[in-house]
Amino acid sequence: MFRPFARLASLRWAFCAVLAVLLATLGCVEDNGNGKTLYAFDPGSGSVLVWNDINSVYGVGGGGTAPAPDRTIQSGQLAGITLAWGGLVVDSGRNLIYLVTESGTVFVITKANTQNGSISNVSDIYSFTLGYSSQQLNNAVFGQVALDATSNILYAQETTYDGKTTQVWVVPSVSSFNNGSNVDPSVFPPVGIAADQWGAGVAAVPGGGLFGLFGNGQTVLYDALGNGYSGARLRLGSSSGFVNANPITNVSSNVLIGGSTLLATMSTGSAPSPTSLAYDPQATDLYVFDPGNASATAAVLVFRQSQFTLSGNLNQSPGRTLGDPAGNVQNLRVLSHAPNSDWLLGANIVTAATTTSSGDGGSALLIWKNPSSGAVASISVTLPGVTSLRGMALGGTS
């Protein structure tokens, strides 16, 4: 540590300020160090917009417009892509941004904490694919993506437009895939249960855990008393897959299903449906958006990870709900929770999904500050320069 002579003590703060600037220039200061750097993708310009501190966005208040982004990462490779809903995740430890398209292309931006301006070199941005088109589901679309940075695993949910077939792609050692490579499903098998339909959300648990939200499925779920359940279900599994039922007792495990869950069953319409997951590893809370059986009951539900047990009551109520009135969240399409700070983000769908389109987002970002503290309500902030918000994430290390 630099210690000036007494007669130079007055220069101490000036020196420190210069040193901080030099360290930032060298990339030694990462994402504010607080897990609060906001990344959002704008399809109109093919750019990732970056705000150094989510507080500057939240601080404009509900109905306000955020200040201009601190950085803009733009690439011709991203121009014209259709980002999957929830298709942006950040690995701050490895300094990477992942963007997954609806067709299963994964773009990787390196040097996430300092990247700025137009990029094109493979050292700055590269891509690989989640299977060739012949290896993917027919007439399907990739949806929400989740990253377990602790285990270096990327998850991406794929669902057919009719909702009848769904699976989750598992990409281990995802940061090691090279430009132009392909994730072969015969080598890296996707996970899922044939009885599940309408895949609507995934969330990663650090260390190899995986939550999955499915809007319908066959009646193959039984509790210890032999009660059968059908309809929407939440599952807790791992990168190896979800467990459907004990093959001897036929008792299901690590699943929540039934009327008490308040999950709405999806059986008509077009996938992907407006549902989503987000996980807070600090509070072990799972946030679930479900529109309810009618828009008047739309809510963000909160389940505890401890509610998922190897045996017991499958038909459980959420531990709580967030404080938003139904009208504020009825068009919510995707959720994202910071891995190491207490912020929850959401984006709306403004053009409904059809049999050939998954709909469009808007320019509004929903923000919940300290949602683990109780029935917190969101505020809606307009992000300047964003034409259709589908993917956003908070990065940084604590």
C-alpha cells in the first residue's frame, strides 16, 4: 500500500482516485463488486445495454425512464436475432455473457465487465449451437435459460408450439465450448419426463440443482396416500434429470402439484405461455410467475426450496406472494433474480404468442428491491433504447 510522507498527506485522496481509475481501466474492478450491474438486450440494435448500478435505474421511480446506459456492447452477429424469453444470463466469475436465441444458437460475449462499443473478433464474441435443426424438437422454440455458474452448467428449455413435448438442454462445462461447435444431444442428453408438457420455466440451483415448471401433463403423480394429481407442476431435480416416481411404490418426489399450489394448468393456446421461474440462492426462495386461471388472480408466487421433499404432501400452497396487484403483473412473461444480491427483475409480453410467434416484449423493466423481505411490489421503469425486452440479468460479484 502506498504511504506518502507526512508533507504529502494532502495528496492521498488524489492518488487514490487516480489509482481507482487505473485499476478500472485494467479491468481489476468488476461490475461494482456488488452483484448489481444490469444487462439488458435490445434486438433493434443488436446490443447488450449495461447500467453499472441497478440503483440508478430503480432510483427514477415507478413510471420513470432510466438514465442512458453506461456501456453499450454491439455486434453485427447479434443483429436480427430473436432472443429466447429469458435468454440472457451472466457468469461474472468467468466474465461472460450468454445470449440464447429461440432457434438454439448460443452467443458468448467475453470480458463482460469492461466490454464496450462494437465488437466482432472471436476473442470478444463467439457462438455455438444447441443441436443441429435435425437434432432439435420439431416445430419448437427455445425458452427460458438458467446458468449454474458454480458448476459451469447452462440449461435451456425447449418446448413445441403445441406444448405437448418439452425438454431441458444441459450444457456442462459451458464456458469450454468453442466457436462454431455443436452441443450434440446424443453426447449431452436433454432432461425431462415424457409425462410433462408445456415447459414454461427453468431455474438453476448453485451446485447442480434444477427447477422446472411445466403447465400440464399426464396424471402420473401420486403422494404417499395414493392420491393422483394432474395439471401444472413444479419439479426439483438436477443436471441428471427429474425423478418422476419411485418405480416400486409409485410415489412421486420433489414435485409440487395440485390446487393449493395456485399454479394454472395450460391446455390450450400457444407455447411459450406467460410463466417463468427465478431462484434466490441466498434465501432459497423460488419465484414463480403464473397468470392464474384468470387475469384477476395473476401473482408472483414464492415457494421455499424446503417444500420440495422426497416424500410428503405434493399439494402445497406457496409460502407467500409478492405485493403486486394482479393488474401490474398479468402480462409478465419472464423473471430473473440476481445470484448474489436481493433484486428481482421482470419483463412483460406486449404482443401475444401465436402458433408461429412467441410474442414481443416492451421497453419496461419491472424491478423488485429486497423481495425476500415480504410482500414487496415492483416498480416499472422504461429502459431507453430497448425496443423489445426479452432478456435481462444482474451481474457482479459480492
